[in-house]
Amino acid sequence: MRACLLALLWIAAAIPNAFGQQYQNLFKERSHDFGTVARSAKTEHRFYFENTFATPIHVRSVRTSCGCTTPSVLTETVQPGQVGCILAVFNTATHSGARGATITVTFDKPNFAEVQLNVKGYIRSDVVFTPGEVAFGKVPEGTARRYDVHLEYAGKSTWQVTHATSDLPFVKVGVRESLRQGGKVHYELDINLDETAPAGPIQSEITLHTNDLNIKSLSLSFTADVEATLSIQPNLLSLGSIGKQEEIKKLIRLKGAQPFKITGIESETFDVSSTKLSEESKDMHLLSLAFSPKNAQSDQTEQKGKIVLMTDMPARSKIELEVVYKVKEDAATLSASTK
């Protein structure tokens, strides 16, 4: 009896751990180093996670191990195929020195699970950025933008910024010294986002390299939201198990930065039909699709396919809709397997 009880307790403890691993795998990253940042700089990081389950995910709460970091849930409920976000704000105005925190994210649907995220950084009190972040906001895809930041340092008269770098190939940073007087040093930074920036949210850091032997670099938060010329919602369909001849109906939304027409639909994986395509140019189209798998073989392993929608937009002539599914065994095959 005791052995049975211990086995049941072990199984009960193992189930949350198994779910926890599944939920961890949803996150693109689970740790972030803010590096060395200036006092009062707006420093934050977004942890993105994608719902690869067939049912919605719900985030119940977040908590932190240290007051140096304030977490919040930006997306409480995330539908299948969609992306959610946990925001971590580094409290540079009220803390200084080396700081770090563990953020615990609690999910309660479709299963109970907890995922831990980690952040750390070093907050300097002798450097101030104005403004405290590089926030481009919404930028149309294919458009260049520039952002100016002022840096003030108070300390050693020999202190200097040697150069600046970014890990993004479409971001360039210029540095110009504007004042050196006693222990005060000022720099002007010009940050350029070029037209090759990809669509979607962007978060990164600008790194300023200095001649300070103790702390050799400073980080400045960088964010932008590049609006796609053409987007599709949902961008992933998770169908679960479907029959070989089963017809699936879904409503798709296409949104463009300018009015456009849908000129055709094609797929190597599915036979696709639709309600009559509008001959009117609009910046948003709601499209009812009906499709069934081509030459489907019964297979309970996950399969992937694509539906391609063509448009008359010169800059974006087509967009792809990804589909994930399994094919059910038909009645004849099931009957034969039971004999």
C-alpha cells in the first residue's frame, strides 16, 4: 500500500514538471542581460511566447524575486498560433549597482504550469541618457527613421565614448562629443533605422563602448514596431485531426498598409475554394476559405502545409498562411486493423 501511495505521489509531482517543460519551450528566450545601463534610463525587455497548443493559453499571474524588476502580463489569453508577451521593467530610477531578478510566470489554462524567466544588469549613477530610451514607435515597413539621444557623464575628466555598436544590421549609430569641461562630458548620439528593418516588433540595445577599465560599456534600450506592408490573421492554423475528405472552413483577415486586391489563391497541400474574391481595392479583406487536404494519407504525425494568397501589391505580391494538421484514419482502415 505504501509503495502504491509513493508511486501516486511521484506521478502527481511529475505531471506539473512535464507541463512546465512544455511551457518553457513556448518561450523564444528565458533570460536577458540588460548589461550596464544609465541611472533613470527606461530599460525593459519583452519575453515572447507562442501558443503551439490546440487550445487557448491563459496567464494567471507573474511575480518577481526582487523590487529592482517589475513584471507585467501584456497578453493574458493567447489563441492557438498567436504570440503572447511578458514585460520586465528594470527599475533604474530607484536602484543602482548590480541587480538581478527571477520572474515566475504562472499559467492555469489549458494546464497549470510555472515558467521562470531571469533578468540582470548593472545600473550606473554617473551617466544619464535623455531621453532614456530609443523608442521609434510605429514605423511603416520599408521606411527609414532617425532618433537623437543626449548623453551626460559626471566623473573623470578623461572619460570618453570610443564607439557605438548594434547587433542589428539595419541599425547604425553615430557618436559626437559636444562638451568636455572639468569632470563633465556630453555626447550626441544619432540612431538610424534603415528601410531594410523586418516587419514586427523589434527590441534590442545600443552598446556604447568606453575607455573606462572597470565598466567598459553602456547599454541603451532600443524598440520599434515595424508595420507590415501586408499581414494575415491568423498567420498559423492548427487544425488538429482532420478526415481525408473533410472540408475545413476558416475566416482569414488580410490587412495592408494601402488598398489592394486579392488576385488568387493556391496551395500544393490543399484544394482551396473561397467566396467570390472582391474586385474592389481595400486595405482590409475578410476572406472565407474552404479547403481539404490533397492526396492525404492517414498519419497521426503532425504535418505542415501552406496556402498562398496572391495580391496586386507591387511590394508584396503574395503572403503565406501556414497550416498544421494530422490526418485521421478512415473507417475501413480502422475496421481492418481490429480484425
